[in-house]
Amino acid sequence: MRRCLPTLCGLLMVVLLGGSSCTRKGATGPALPPLELAASPEPRAEAEFRDARSARDAGRGKEATRRFRAFLSTWPSDPLVPFAKLELGRLELDAGRPREARKWFQDVAQTQEPALAERGRMYAAITAARLGEHREALAVLRPLVGRTVDPEETALLLATVAGAQEATGDELAALETRDMELGTTDLEGAQRARAEERVRALVKGLDPTLELPRAYELLPHDGYAWPVVARQLLRVSFERGERERVSEIARALTKQGGPLDEELAALVLRAERSDSADPLVVGAILPLSGRGREVGEAALHGLLLSASEPGKPRVVYRDDGGDPQRALAALEDLVSLNRAVAIIGPLGAAPAQAVVERAADIGVPVITLSADASLTERSPVAFRMLAEPREEADALVRAAQKRGAKKFVLLHPDNGFGQAMQSAFSGALAKRNARLVTSVAYPATSASFVKEAEQLEKLDFDTLVLLDGASKIALLAPTLAAKGLWSVAPGTQPPEGRSVLYVIP
């Protein structure tokens, strides 16, 4: 049992001088329960003492100090005098005056009452630690660890011991004491936050070869410190290539506290896949439902057609529905369960970004089907099948100029795609010092382009950029030819009208 029940220990207050058994693991003596005040023969003395203590309990430190000093002056021989001195020492300690506090505690340590004298020695050692006498303090305080029952005294004792252990370079012992502090006292707010911060700092400072593995074995798994140690040891084990150790720690962490965070889960995946990836399995993450279903199905058809050839890798595919979280789940499934050696997809910008970032963490190559250039810039294992509009526009303008193109017209649908492509080509033309004669937009739903062809017929240009899909261009080309705007091979004359270079992304 890591903690004594206060009610049980309260029953043992009647045997303060006897061999109480209310002790904690590692304790070297009987429990040190809350003190029972001595009885005063003077009712007035007892009343003054209790008034002073009430002031202390209410947080009126200066008033309490004044009242306890007056009590000592008025009743120098009363049985409550050692208790008043103990209270004065505590008040001085709380006020940041450890030298003055130690004088009172040393007086208490000389009393004939063993339990009270031991309290005096404990608090005197705590003041010694405040004054930098850490080894001297530890000699007295270590045997008391596990014996105190009062929560406030326990918190003070453990915090002091841990601080002294840190100061003397015994970080592993300090970590164990801090863990006990967090597990056996009712710390709240800033006090708990400071103790947790010290645990994290201590873990980072442990020697990874000896101390960190020792802390992993030593600390109780249900405490605060062990998971912190385990996570750090997992990282160290991964860096050293200890794959089995990584898996073992991951299982222990999961058993103790549930799923791993994203960083550790990625490390575990990388460790497990480093010798288990199947070079004949390729994963695909595509939108097979939702808005991008048609494009996703077309991409999957092409992948399966390619994989059907003898000797080609098998394609295992998952539907992300255009959702980043589903894409991440698909990645984890393809890598861990199907042992995919690489991933093709996703198509959407958000799913692609999520997958590329996670794949970089676990070392899985990704051939993304998104045209976003930033994906390959942020990850060394990401590759693109598609060029960005600006990249494609620049390449096509450059190729057209090599064939003599000088004056360009852009023909595009009046929708998001058309406007994006129009902007990309306008930028490419400006960059290459090419002349943009004009841009002609048409409704995205148009099936007839006579009006646009008549407008183009009147313009002076030599290159026409058709910014639409294959089905629309199949309608556009005959209409343009009917108006004398032909696209023919270099050196060939059109049957009628004039020759215009068609540029089609």
C-alpha cells in the first residue's frame, strides 16, 4: 500500500512512543503521525496557544509570530512551550528565514518527548537544506521518507529530499523521490506543476546508457515518472536501432496508459517496418467516395492496369473520401498491416499534406498525385506525379517560343480551374517576355463556341492556349478550324485560313 489511510494512522496516535506499524515502503522506523498537543495545567495558557495557532491557520503570519512569542514570555515552563517553538520555527521557515527557524527547531530537538524531538530534528534538517547543507540534511531526512502521515509534512519532506538529492548529483534517487511526491501527496496547481516539470527535467538529464534503463525498471508503472522515462527510453532505443526494445516499450506504454501520441507511434512504425516492408506491395490512398470519386476511380483503374503485368508490385488501396484523418488512418493501415514499401496518393491537397508529413516521420516514400509543389519541398521522401499550373505553364510557353511563338491568346472557361490556369499562363508569359494579346473566357457549361471563334478570328496572334479538358477541346477545335484557325505541323500550310499554334496543358 503506497499510502496509509489517515483514519487508521489517527488511531495509532495513542502509541506515539510505541512501535506503530503504519509505515510506507522503504521506511526505517515507526510512522510519524500528526502531533498530539500536550495538556496544559493553565487554561489561560492553552487558550493563548490556540489563539496563536488560529492566527497561523488563517494566514496571519506576523500576528501568529507575535502571539507565540508572547506565549513563551508569559508561560516559559508550560508543557506547550516546545510546541510553540515548533510553530515559531515553521513560521520563520515560511517567511524565508531558515537561520532563525533552525534555532527554534534545534531547541525542540532537545526536548524529552521522543516524537516531538524527532519533529525538531526533521525540521532542523529541512532548514539545513535551505541553507545549502544538502548532505547533512539527507543524513537526517532519508530515514524519515515513508514515515510521515500528515500530507503537508509529507510534501515538504519529499520536496526537500528530492531537492537535496538533485543538489548532490543523485538524479536517479531524486527522480524516485519526486515520483513519490507526486503519488503520495495532494499537490495542487503550481506546486504539482513544478514537481512534474522537475521530473521531466530529471529524465532528460539521465544517462541514456545506465540511468535511464535503470529508472525504467525501478519506477512503479502507475506513477507519473515512469511513462516519462519510458517515452524517453523509446526515443533513445529508436536512435540506437534497437527495434525489439522499441516495440517492447511501446507495448508496455500502451498497456499502462492507452494509445501512443503521434510522435512515438511514428517511431514505432519506422522501427517495425525497417525490416518488414514488402517490396512487392505498394499502397494507394485515393478518394473513392465523395466529390473526388470519379478522378480517384480513374487513378485506381490505371494503377490496377499497370499492376496486372507479370512481375509488377501488388497494389493495395484504401479510400480516404477526401478526408485527411481517413488518409492518415489508411497510411497507418497500409504500412503496418500490409507492409507497403511505398504509397501512391492522395489526390486532395489536405489529405496529401497530412500523409506526406506523417510518411516523412516513419520513412515511407510517397508519390503524391497532388500538384502542390510545397509537398516535395517539405519532405525528402515525397515525390509528385503532376506539375503545378505555374510549372506547366512555364514549360509550355518556353516550348512554344522555341517554335517561334510571339503573340499569345488564352481561351479558358469562366470557373475556378480556368481562372487559375489563366493566371498561371499570364505569369509565365510575363516571365518569358512574351506578348499576351488577350484572354477570352466562356461559360463553363458551354457546348457551342461559335461566338468565341468569331472573336478570335478578328485578333492578330500566332499562338492559342486552350485551357480546358479533352472533351471541351474536342468541341472547340472544329469550331476554330471552321473560322480559319488551324493547328498544323510545322512547315505545313492549312487547307484554308491561317496556321495557329495550339498549346494544350
